[in-house]
Amino acid sequence: MRVYFLYGASFALAFFLALYLTPLMRKAALQYGIMDKPDGNLKNHGNPVAYLGGLAVYLSFLVSLALTFNFDQQVLGLLLAGTIIVVLGLIDDFGVLSPVVKLCGQSIAVLVLIRAGISIKLGFLPWYISFPISYLWLIGITNAFNIIDVMDGLSTGVAVICSLILFVIGVLNNSMVIAIMAVSLGGSLLGFLRYNFEPAKIYLGDTGSMFIGMMMGALAMIGNYTETNTVACLAPILILGIPIFDTLFVMYIRYRRGMSVITGSPDHFALRLRKWRLSTKQTVVISYAISALLGCVALLTMYLGPLQTALIILFLITVALLTGYFLKKIDMTL
């Protein structure tokens, strides 16, 4: 009972801190001109919107943990890597980092996590395979949440749902590190969402979206999913299915056009759905629902047999491919 009180206290503290800090960050951003301004190309919002939302999320998360949890090596590694990402994101929000420098900074943060013992640990994978996969996973998810941050409340809300699913996994695994960090992150994100949902008063910026991605990637990676069957090791892909799908879809479209995969373009699934016939709120809420459904399926796979899990994953891959085919047909030039 005491541990559940701790989880609730950490969530509530992070939530109310985010509610308090986000307007302060917005005021600071407005005062110092730290704004996301429309450019008539990829940024089509009507008026400039304040950045620094990610700093409110980070501070709420950090203070909540500091007041409710004792830090061990894993937690310190996660917080140090997250801090590196936050500093990197703040610099990038001023538009002074090249993609190569940003990748180098992200790589340093990932190496910190691996040095802290945070990596994929599967008995059938030798270390010389698990370490490179861990690196690619963390870099990919860090940038995936940045990639889907193209619509008011989308990245934040999806991250809230993912964090709550990871909290459940932490409880099921008897892993207090995963549970307390996931629930604290969820609380800070939910408090921030109050100001980030349409019409957004403040954005996450690269500071917030990359920080969320790094934390989500790490927490999803260290969960235990394979007690019943080894195929369930793919459960983290389902939990983070929305950002992973959008990242792969955007990269594919850009590749087919002969563009660099790191070049900005309006090819995200959310922008295509809005171009099709959905409103921003409808697109975001549908994304929330799909993310919650995928999270529940991921939890289910932990208790099914390997054949059932494999069939479910094959079905979801088929649905994803058909969805990608439909989205590709939407004309974004009109």
C-alpha cells in the first residue's frame, strides 16, 4: 500500500508542478523572444507560439523524483542522459545546431545510459549485438518523439499514454525504477498538456520532445516482457508504435522523393490525415486511442503464447502497411 501511495504522490506532485511551471516558462519565452514563428512552409500556425515547454516538463519530472525517490545507478544514469538531452535541445531550439552535432550529443547521452547498465538484456542476444541495437533504439526513439511533434498536443498526449502503459509494466515487473519514473513523467506531461492541447499556448520544442523520447526509449527497453514467450520482446515496439510508425513512414516518403531523410517535409501521418478530412483535434484524439490500444495489446502479448503473439504482430504489421499505403495516396500539394 505504501508503494502505491508513493506512486500517487509522485504523479500528483509532477502534475501540479507542471501546471505551475508551464505558464512561467511561457512568460519567460515571450519575454526573451524564444518563439516558434510561422514560416509559410512547414510551420503554418497562425501566430508565434512560445517554446520552453520541455523545460517545464523536465523540471517537474526531476523535482518530483527528487522528493519521492532514492536515486540508484540506473536512475542517476537516466537523469544524467536526460539532462544532456535537455541542454542539447535548448541549444537546438535557438537554431544553432547542425544535424551532425545534434546526433553527436544524442550519442553521448546514449553512451551514458549504456555505461549505467541501461541496455537491451535478452538472454539469446550476445552483448556485441545487444549494445548496437540498444544504441539504435535509443537514438531512434529520441528522434521519433521529436518527429511526431507536428500538431498541438500530439507528441505530449501520446507520451502520456505510453508512460502510463510503462508504469503498468513497471508494476507488473516489480520494477520500482520503471514504475516511479514512468508515473512521474506521465504526471508532468499531463500537467503540460493542459497548455499544449489545441490551441497550444506553448510548445515542447526540441528540448521536450527529445527528452521525452530518450526517457521513453530507455524505460521501454529495460522492462521484462519475455517470461511467457520470447516473441513478446517486441512489445516495446507496440507501446511506442505511433512515433515509430510516423518515423518510418516519413523516412520512406522522403527516400522515394530522393530527399534526405533528415530534411523537413509535411509528410507526417497526422498532417496527411488533417489534409484528408479530419480536424486537428480529431487527428490527435484518434492517435491517442490507437496508442492506448497498442499499449493494451503489448500488455496482452506478455501473457499469450509465442504463436498467438506472432500472429498479432503480423496482423498489426499488415494494418500498418495498409495504413501507410492509404496515407501515401493523399495529395499534400493541393
